[in-house]
Amino acid sequence: MSTDRAAGLGTRARQALPWLAAVALFAWLLHRVPLDEVREALRHGPYLLLLAYVLLEYVVTLPADAFATREALAVVGVRRTFAELMLARAATYLLGLLSYFASLGGIGFWVAKGGTRAARATGSVLLLMVTNGIAIVLVAAAGLLADLPAGSLEQIDREILILLIVGALLGMLLYLAVIAIRWRWLAGWNVLAPLFEAGVAGHVRAIAARIPHMLLLALLHWGAFRLWGVAVPFLQGTALMAVVLLISALPITPNGLGTTQILQVLFFSVWAQGATAEARGADVLAFSLVHWVFSLVWQLAIGLAGLALLRRQGVVPEMGEE
């Protein structure tokens, strides 16, 4: 086998892995939740109301996303207006159909096309990834201070979940300590230099700007559950949804397909409708699938609209950065 052919097969295998992971996760889910129960749950959903509500989710969160992105970029010296970031962030939602990290990479590409050096553009994306992750961990940690009802996590032990959150918080503190120390052998890398230039204060500014966006995401997902008829309590629902958002953002499967559904079934089935555990799991799985599809529809529509407006208005950032 030639080197080129082997490389091509390797590339195709890597591209297929997320889809294979999604298939495996759904196979496990459908082993746990009977397909007939899922079909039954799908017959009674408030589809039109949920479709409108999912659009509201994007309308509310896009400005918060753009504002937080603008603040994070400003921390590393990349100045863009709120209007520019609204359009650019909307356009990168197309890449978000693959994964959340792909959409952030789109922001880095857009910044670089505007004249920012490639290393600084990459550093700005790293800052976005780090501060977004820290913000959602903080939202989840705050929410988990509320007591969860017995059995609410079913196969997931609450203590294990809290241990993971605590571990993430410790990792966050360790990262900020490295930033504060400014080790020369790390700070000297062009790609990492923007992170050290931002310093702890810059990270705190970016995190503070991102928390309202992440909190809105968790709150609006809680509202979607209530709309479907899953009576999730406010604090518990917000906290657990933050954990779902954090894990489903990881590039394990395409756009969180599979990981989102498994976590929501495990976390929220206790509050769902149904006389049996299988029926309650099917109710949550039905909601999760419908919400995911509706999110895909609006994400595609908003992404295409943002891209069209970006091209029509010729919104191109000024060369260089302040």
C-alpha cells in the first residue's frame, strides 16, 4: 500500500470516528430505552411551540455570545465591533454544525483574514476555548450546590459528578497559576503568547463576559424541558444542563449527537412523564432528539443568513490590531 493511500485511509478513518461514536452511543441508548416507547413519546410533543422556542434560544443567546467573543478578543488586542462579531459569530454557526470548537476556529480564521497574524489569531481561539470552558464549569459548580433528589442521576453517582467538577476547578486554578507565573519557555511560543499577555486579569474579564452566555444556554434548555412537559426543577436543571453543555461540546461526535442524548436521559428521566423508567427515559430521549433537530435547522438558517449578510455588507475588519 502506498504512503498516499495509507494517509487517505487514515484521514477517512478519523473522519468516520465521530459518526461511529454516535452510532455506538445510540446503540447503547436504544438497548436501555425501547424504540417503541420512543415512538410513542414522539406522538405527543408540542412541536410547533418547541420550534418557535428554539428560535428564541438563538435570538437571545447570539448577542450574548457575540459580546463575550468581542471581550475575549479585546483581551488579546484584537479589536472588533459588536456588529461585526454578531455577523461573524452567526456565520460561524455553520461550522458549529460539526462541533462547537469548529465554530470557534471559524472566528480565528475570520480574525486572521482581517489582517491579524496567524499566531495571534490562533492564540485568540485558544483563549476563547479556555475561558468558555471555565465559564461553563463555574455555572455547573454553582448549580450543583443545590441538592439533587435521590436517584435523580440514576446510574451516575452524584459524588462522582461533583468530584469531576472539583477536578475541573482545580485544573482551572492550576492553569491560571501557570499564566500568572509566566514560564518563559511557554510564554515564548508565538501561539501561546496572547494567553500570557492577557494575564490572569484578562482571563477573568473574558470569563466574566462569557458567564451570562453560558448561564442563558443552561436556563433556556431548562425552559425547553418544561415546555415539553419534563418538570425539571430550576436549580437542578440549570446545573445538570451546564454539565451536558460542557461534555457535549467536546468533539466526540458530530455536533454532540449521541453524547447530548445519553446525558439528558441519564440526568433528567426522573422528572419525565411515564409510569415506568423506560417510558420516562423515552420521553426525555424524544425531547432531546426533537430539540437537537430543531437546533440544527435554526443553526443552519442563522449561519446562512449571517454568511450572506457578512458578504453583502462587506464587513471586513481593519488590518492589524490595536
